[in-house]
Amino acid sequence: MNIAVVGTGYVGLVSGTCFAEMGNDVTCVDVDADKIARLKQGIIPIYERELVTLVRSNQAAGRLHFTTSLLDCLDNVELIFSAVGTPPDEDGSADLSYVLEVAREVGANMKRYVVVITKSTVPVGTAEKVRQTILEEQRKRGVDIPFDVASNPEFLKEGTAVKDFMSPDRVVVGVDSERSKDLLTRLYHPFLLNNFRVIFTDIPSAEMIKYAANAMLATRISFMNDIANLCELVGADVNMVRKGIGTDTRIGSKFLYPGCGYGGSCFPKDVKALVHTAEEYGYDMRVLKAVESVNKEQKTILFRKLNNYYKGDLVGKTIALWGLAFKAETDDMREATSLVTIDLLLKAGCKVRVFDPQAMNEGRRRLGDTVYFASNVYDAVDGADALLVPTEWMQFRMPDWAKVKARMNRPFVVDGRNIYMSDEMKRQGFDYTSIGRP
């Protein structure tokens, strides 16, 4: 099949590349000329395992193309996936300007039937806005060319996005015509061969599924962080509590890991957008407001533990951070706990040293010269009065603790992801605190 994917962020680039890997002819479109030029050279703007290999192999096979103009491929494609950004406005609502701009371009230039599929995470009712925008552009031209709209939300996790796309838990497709359903059934037929679930729904339900899924996962994280904080006060161990409730089949064990707050491009934005959508319809999402509030507070927990340890005397202290990305296996720092922590440390008069396996360039872009960017984990702790760990990278899990201790000014570790064992850290001679463990 001939496919266009508009937007080459995480969703668009991974989706387009994986569609090409399935044998389709795919053109990825982005207005960023520099990004497109780099992609044509096989240079990937994001860190995502396996992606660079697939991009280059599908380019070499002639199945994957990059351009700055949708018009270059519009006359030849059957399916147009809109994977452009939907950043949050100040009131928490999703900014649909990029989504509707794609619709305007399609409506103003289309010459044959296409299906315009929203891949971005968008509020309920967006597909109808896309439809009306295309119709308005057709009226301006005085034409009546048939088309369909559909919703195909993504469920990719940064760090495992390629695997998630090729081996999905489920594929959700919202359609309102048999013609579009037939085309999308053909597209996802390879998944059906492997017994993956392709769920066809109406369009509003598909749009809601994505938000509801992310909101549920965010809720589980904030719930466990609340439980963890209480565990510390009453002397319970949140790891034992997590295992105890996770064996209940009604609950399950996923997303029950406490930590120092969720971040990234999805959960914070989608929770806000769902709350805003509810407000537009006169409904108060009380649970999700609490989820958001708990998470905002949890992002300060590393600083609060450090501040308590030093009894508020932080001026001039040197603090090391292992991890800048919002989670391991990505270089994405959007809504990362590290940013909140660093801001609090700098305001408290601390000197900050940081290291991350993949997010150093992004860190330099965001933080400039306000912190020291270390060359490795040991350089980061040189002369440090404390080590804070906000990201659970594998290479942080078994360092040479004797070497770490020798380079630190004071052996104090605040573990924001419960990576280490309390007894082992004590044996190594560290003052140690984590999340939800006595």
C-alpha cells in the first residue's frame, strides 16, 4: 500500500518506518527541512533502539522516503497518517493547530479518495473537526472528492517503540465507513496473521481509548507513590506491598512501581487534556486531578529527602544526578523529574553535576551552563555531597561503589527508582534512602 505519514517525531517516524518494514511504500513528511535532510542521510533525531537500522534498510530497499511537502506524494497515497504534535495549551487543552493544518493541506490539494487517519493523541471530536476542515477546503475549490477520516491511536512506549509497533498488545482503529475499514484491515492484516488483536470501534471511542489508557496508567503510578509515601511513615516496605497486591489478578503487577514521579510526552499532557475535555462538557474529573497533584508533588521528593538530610543547609553543596531522561532507554527530557530537581537544587544554592547515557545533548540544550555535564558516572560524583538517582538506566545498577564512595565528599544516596538494596548500600558504607522503604 502507498502511505504518507505527516510528522517525524517518535510516533510518525516509528510508525512510518515499521509500515515500510511490513512491505508498504511510505513517505514521511515534515516541515523541518534540516530534520528531513538528516533523515535522508540515515541520521535519526531521536534515540530509539533498532530504529536507525530499520530506517536505513528500508531506505535502501526503496520503501521509505522523506520529504518536506505532502504534495510530493499526495496523488499516489491511499492512507495519510497525521502524526504531528498536539502540545498542551496553557489551559491544559490539546493544541490541534498542526492537526488541522494537515487537514487543510489535504482538502486544498487532494484529487482522489484518501483516508486521513489521526495517529496523534487527540481529544474526542478531533476527527470530526478534521472532516469539516477538509470539506471546507473542498468547498473553496468547488469540488466534491470522496474521502474518509479515521482514528488509529498509538500505544508506543519510548525505548521500546519499534517492538511495541511490530508486536502490539492491540491495535485500535476507529472508522465510520466500510471503505475505510477495508483499507485499514488490509494494512493491519499482517498483525492478524500473528493473532494480535485489531479492535475496530467507532471514531469517538477510539479517540477516548488512548486518553483513558494513559490516564489509567498515570493513576496507578500516582496511587503507588501515595502508598509508598505512607509506607515510609508507618514502617512498611512498599516493595512487599506491591508484590502482595500485584498477585491479585484483578489488579496485576504492571505499573505498580513507586518512584519520583512520571514524565515524558504522554502522561502529563494526556491527563491534563482529559481533565480539560471533561470541563468542556461540565464534568469534574476529580480522580485525575488528584493524580496530577500527587505527581507534581512526587517530582520534588528527591530534593525534599536531600533537604531533610542536610536540615535545610544546602548552600554550596555539590549534588550529583545520575539520569536526565524521564525514563531509561530514551533521550527524552520532556516533563522529566530531573528538571524539577535541578531547578530546586540551583535555587537552593547547590552546584549540580549530571550524567545520562543518552540525554546529555538534550540536557545541554535545556540547561545550558547551569550544571556540569560529566563524562561518566564517576566523574559525576566527584566531590559530591550527595548522589540523586532519578532515572533507572541499566548502567547505574551495578557501579563500583568503592570507587563512587572514594570520589564523593559524603556518601549519601537518594534512590528515586528503588534500584539498590538497602542492606547492600549500608554494607558499602553509604547513607541511603529510597521511595517507600524503611
